[in-house]
Amino acid sequence: MSSGLWTAFAMLAFVVITLWVFLFKKKEDFDEQAHLPLDEEDKQENRKEKSS
């Protein structure tokens, strides 16, 4: 019986985390985070151009 409770708890935790990520996070936050690697590349290119 206790393994069934652990399974139910794990499934509930998964559902709660999934809902939190996809429903309650702002789309703007995801968009900003998605562009972070591109922003870093732009900064590196700008540094290279300035040093040349």
C-alpha cells in the first residue's frame, strides 16, 4: 500500500510542477530566457568589433 501512496504523490507532484511551469509562468519570462544565448553572442561580437 505504501508504494501506491508514493506513486500517487510522485504523480501529483509532477502534475503540479507541470501546471506551474506552463500555466503560471509569464510568456515574457520564457521569451527573455530563450534569447539569453543570442544576447550573449551579440555582446561578444560587439566586444570583438570594438577591440579591432
